[in-house]
Amino acid sequence: MQACAFVTTHADIPALVKSQFERVYKAASIACYFCDCESEALSWLATLNYFLETD
């Protein structure tokens, strides 16, 4: 895994979700991004030039 984008709109406490995952991904040296919608998440991932696999 090289990067992960999180859509936190439906989380009960978005700030808590962000702080917990941000700490884990930072420790693992994996880029992460938090946003409000899937299209924004996919756009950010696309800027990293990583291959995106979709279902």
C-alpha cells in the first residue's frame, strides 16, 4: 500500500477517525488524505500517479 484516502462524512466523530488513522499511516510512512466525498478522494489518489484498482 502506498496511499489511502478516507471519506469521513458519515463517521460519528470525523476528527477522531482522522486523528487515529493519521497517526497509524504516518508511522507506516503511507500517504493519507481525508475528505468529504469519494470523487475528491479519487482525484487526490490520481494526482499521486498510482495505479487505482476498482471493483
